[in-house]
Amino acid sequence: MNSTGRDGPGRPPRLSRERIADAALQGDVATLTMRELATRLGVSHSSLYRWVPDRDGVLDLVSEVMVGRVLPEDEPDAGTWLDWLERLAWAMHDEFLAVPGYAAHVARPHRHHLASFERMHDSAVAAFRAGGADARQAEQNWSVFGLGVVRWLAAAGDDPAEPPFALYLGTLLRGLPRHDGERRPRG
């Protein structure tokens, strides 16, 4: 490897996975085309295909970036699990709504970047487990919580004021069962 961090001679590549994801995040991911992305990057359409196989490959890169942005850095534990979930939801709110079309993309039933979303899934299930849920209940809680947040964000679209996310999230978190079988007190 030479001093530029590359193997062999020649100019450095104009593209990278990071540049592709960053460029994709600059517009509406719901309507993104490979041709449009290549233009944004200042490369030929065929050059882009050397890095990603298709539009789904680009969206996988975008999901990798987005999951990295929203996952809290700390691990949830018995004392922080509920706060951890609230921080996750607010990060999803802020980041997913900042990228036009992303929440709607994630809410649609189709293949997502499994490794990225598996990281989010595993961390959220760990939070529910830290809160006392058994494995089955933790999976169910994540399904309701994760889908609920994503679908609210997708429905909010360009007008995230109704219903207010704070109210929705508070209701969702209060509705989580205590793990002794009782419901959380209202309030």
C-alpha cells in the first residue's frame, strides 16, 4: 500500500460508498434514479454501477448511514431502557424526516439493508429485554414500537405537525406493558 492508502499507482477513485450515500441523501430517495445520482456525483452512469448493483444497492447504503445516525451510542440497561427507546425514536424522527422520502421508503414492505436494520432490531430488542421483557415479548414490543414510529413518520411526510410526534410517542411508550403483566399507569 502506498502513502495515499491505496494499492498500486493511478489516481484515487472518484467514488466511494460514502460519497454515493451522501449524494443520495441530498434529494428525495423515493424518486431517486441512478442517472440522477450519477449526475450529482459528476460521474458516468456506468461508473456508478461499478460500486452498486442497482437502486436498491444505493438505498442499502443510505440505510446503513441512517441507522448509524439514529442508534444511540450507549447500550440500554435496566435503568435506561425506556429513555434509550425514546432517544431512538426522536433520532428516527429527526433524521428520517430530514431526508425526503426516506420514512416512506422504510415503511414500505420490501427488502431493506438487512445488516443495518438488524443492528437496530437487535439493539431495540435488547432495550426491551433490559426492561424485563422475555425474548418473545421483546420481539413483539419492537414490532409494535418500530413499525409504529416508522409508519407515523411516513404518514407525516412533509407535514409532521399532526398528530404531534411527542404526543404519539408518549402514548406509545406509556402503552408498553410492564413486564409483570400490568399496564403502565396513565399520566
